[in-house]
Amino acid sequence: MSATPDAPGASQRLDKWLWAARFFKTRQLAITAVSGGKVQVDGQRCKPSRALRPGSRVHIQKGELAWEIEVRALAKQRRPASEAALLYAEDEASRLRRQELARAARENAQHGPRPQGRPTKRDRRQLQAFRETRREE
């Protein structure tokens, strides 16, 4: 699962590690995020090919969610989520912020309008008529 901790100079590409740790579904998504400045290593922007070592601090931003993590181990290949979680340790403050955002999103979703399903033929015709009158104005 991970590189041997006693191996001198053990390192891995940042994009491969992000993919193996299951922060991104594909390596291409990881490369795009790193190139776009959404991932920082030790407080600095970097390239996808940046060598990552155990002990490095990584900040990952995906939409409104953010992770502050410390790399614990390197992975040779992508493994199940339970094993991927062993590759890093998340800061307590980071975890609490993400949980608070998730709770707020759940609360907002409960108060918003809920569609009852697909619109009926009558509903679609009413929507179309409404849109046409809006265009004429």
C-alpha cells in the first residue's frame, strides 16, 4: 500500500498521490486542480510533478470544501477508501470546518423548494408560454 518509511528520499508525484489518496477521481482532474492553484504544498503553489514526501503539508480546495492535511505515507497504486485514508492526517480545524459546511448545506437543502418530479405535458406548455412572453417584452 505505501512506500517504506525508512527508504531514503522516498517521494511521489503530487498528482499521483492526490489520485491514490482519493481526493480526485482521475489523475487528469488532479493535474487540473494543481495547475489551477487549488492545491498547495507547504504553503506554495506547485506543479503536478512536484515530489511529495511524508511530512509534507498539503492544502486542497475543491469548490467550497477545503482540506489541510499532512502526508503520512505514499501509495504505489490506488486502493480502497479505507486504505487511502491512512495516507494522510487531516487537521482538526479543517475537519470541523468541512463538517460545518456540510451541516449548513443540509439545512439549506431542507428549506429549499423540492420538485415533485418531471413536469407534466401541461406544465411544459405553461413554461414554454411563459418563456415566449418573456422574450417578447
